[in-house]
Amino acid sequence: ARLPDGRFLAIGEMGATAEGRHDVLLFPGDPADRATGDPVHLRYTAPRGYRPTDAVALDERHLLVLNRRLTLQDLFTATIAIVDLPERLAPDAILKAHTLARLAPPLLSDNFEGMAVTRDQGRAIVWIISDDNHEFFQRTLLLKFQLPAGL
């Protein structure tokens, strides 16, 4: 996720710790630019049993994270979580998810992997996408949600 101040935050999907924390790298600039300095190591705590698949900055102090899980009972389910970013992200800081929405049966659910945020008349619009991966049990979906005022 590119933060409004130009820093980049990357969350690892795989390899969670026993506490359910995922590695996060916070780069001082674009990681594709050789001039960007070394990243700071952080941790992300996803909702229990979920893994992060995408993240986007909502504003200077909030990050939205799309998380998914796969179980035999429900197949794919997802959560949209918000993370309150501290003013200063110190090394080894823990970023904690607070679930805003859950996409699971009997409601619409699938292998959601991507997210974007746009603005419409000052309101935050969240776009979520899944793809079928050429599998009969998955679909390609594009969902659009409007966040409540104040988020």
C-alpha cells in the first residue's frame, strides 16, 4: 500500500507467527527505486484465521486491509479490516486489524484478493475484486461499497 506521505507498506500473506502476526515492511519510499532506504520491520495481526491479501491507505492515519481464509465448510470468506496507524511507526510495532465487514455465506463470498479506494462526493468507496483462477468453484466479481461517513 502506498501511504499518502509516499512511504510503502507491504504485508506478507504467508508465514504467520503462532500469535497470528504477519511480517510487514515499511519502506521510506518506492521499493522499486534503488535510492529508497532500508525498510522498517513491523507486524500485522489479522482477524483470527485470516491472511491479508491486499491493503490500501484510506488516509494518513488509517489502512484498510482485505483478509481471506479458506475452509472446507465455507470455502472462501473475507474480511475488510481497518488499522489505526500511529503517528510514528516504530520498528516492530504491531498493526492490529479491526473488522469492518465480513463477506461469508449466506452472503456473497469468494476468493477476494484485491482492493482499491476511490472518493465520490467526499465519501470513501471501496472496490473489492475476486478472480475465478480458472476454477469451477470460483467467480470473478467486482464489489463496490460506500464506507460510512467518518471513516
